[in-house]
Amino acid sequence: MSTKKGGFWRGLGWFIGVCLALELVLRLFGYGNFVEYKPDARLMWVPEPGHDRRTPINKELVTINDQGYRYPTDIGPKQPNQFRIFTFGDSVTMGWGVNDKSTYSAVLEQQLNASSCGGKQFQVIDAGVNAYPNSLVRERLKTVLESSYQPDLVVLAYSFNTGMENMVHLQGAAKEKILKGVKMKSMLRHSALYDFLIEGVLRDLAYYRFRELMTHGTWDTQKDKPDDPVDQFTAGLQDTYDDAVAHHVPVVLLDLGSDDQSSDLHPYQQAMIDFAKKNNVPIVNMIDAWKSVDRKPLFMDHVHPTAVGHAQIGTALTQVVRTTTAYQSACAPAAAVAETSVPAK
């Protein structure tokens, strides 16, 4: 009996030792330091601050400031020379698999600051959050409108997580289940072994199955919850737009597409285009922009753009932002000064 017990404890000791060794080795490759999230009563989950986080794919550097946005510095009171833009969306906006300087938000900031605009300093703050459905994207936008950040313009991007639109309406036990799951996931992400096995090697087999169980109450990852009716999506878009107008903040819409999408649009994608046309809202339509190009260099998977893809989105956004009244008004004083300084002939 004692021999069996001794064998068990030796085996357990070896197992723990191997796990610890793997944990240490995997940390050298960026595991154990993924972006973590904390439960939020209104937004369900928001990024935890951290200046040395990594993306699950490619292990790229992610900086989350103290306010929970992907931006290299904290957001202070807006200065007179600042023009502040917030971008809202899901993991595409947050920048899945690309570094801090390669998200389309960072590209937009770089290009706007490279232009001549009367000494204006442009801030483009990435408020995207992994796995957010459109409803939570819009809800986060509202929190910024209600804050003291004073955005001059907001970009509202389409989210591909259409099967989870009911998240924003959860109450009671269903909501508490999600909040507990968020807390547990952040605890697990401290482990490099968990990151490597569950969110890496077994991502499709295990990670997404657990996420479906937590959000939809089923193991079946092949049949997502049916999307909410299109008119419900449009009503949410209208409500958010009206809120932005009430706060005197202009909106630019961003309709994103997948790697193999050419003509068939998701009903929500079409609804966003229709809404922009009806309300005369500026829109960047990347589905059309990428319709006839080679998309292999633009995507790292089905929906997440590479740094090259993000650069193209950022450039398209820059072109549209420069046409907005908000941008032109901000740059107008410098143009007026330059015009009056020209000697009369």
C-alpha cells in the first residue's frame, strides 16, 4: 500500500514539475499575459488596464490605459488644440493580432496628425472590445458621450458578433452568470498553460465551446442564437445616433467585411448602409472597397485584418473624416489666418 502511495506522490510531483517548467517556458513566448477583462454591470466586460499585454494571436503588444481603452496614454482633460475621436467596435476595432501602432485607429491618428490642420493635435482613442456585439458597442459609445471626455467625433463600426445582441438586456441570474464567467476567464488567463492549450491549440475545440455554453447555454457552436430582427438593429442604431446628435457629436459609420465577402451582405451590414443613406451620415464601406482586390494579404483569419488590412481601413477613414464638417471647422481658423496673411496684390 505504501509503495502505491509513494508512486502516486512521485507521479504527482513529476506532473507538477513538468507543468511548472512548461509554464515558465511558455511565458518566454508571450503566454500568460493576454489582455484581461473585468466584469462591468453595464457593459458586461471591459479591458483591464495593462501596459505589457499581448494578443492571443501573434503575441503583439497591447497597451490598455487606466480608463480601459487601447491607447498609449491616459485620457486627460481635452486641450484647446486637441481634436478627439473615439472608435467603437469589436475585436476588429480593438486590433486582434496587431500591435498598438497598427490598428486602424492608430493609423487614422497618424495620418490626421501628418496633415496640415492649424496646429491641431488629433487623438484617436480605440474603444473597441473583443467579442462585443453591436448592442454593447453602441452602449459603450453612450458611456463616452455621457463622460467628460468631450469627443469631437465618433466612429461606430459594425460588429460580427451578431448572435449575442441580447447581452445588453440581460438581467438577474443570466447576467450574473456572464459576469462570473468574465471574472473566471481573467483568472485563468494568468496561466500560460491555459493560454497555450485552451486559447491556442484547442481554441476551436474547447475555447469557443465554453464561450457558447456561457453565453447561449449550449455546447453547439455550429448553430448560434438567431439574430435579432433587422428593425431592432436599426432602432438601436437610430437611438445611438440620436444620442450623439443630442451631445453635438458627429458620427462616422464603418461597415466592415470578411475575407471572402463580395456581394452577399449580412442584414445588419445592409441596414447600416441604408441608415447612412437615409440620415445623410458619412460611412466607410470596406465591403465595397475590398470587393475586387486580393484579400489574402488583408486578413489573418475569416474576419480579423492584418496590419495591411488595418492600414487600408485607417486610410479610408482618414479620407472620410476629412470631409466632415467637424474636421473642416477645426481646420478652418488656420486656413483663414493663412489667407489673410497673403499680401494684397
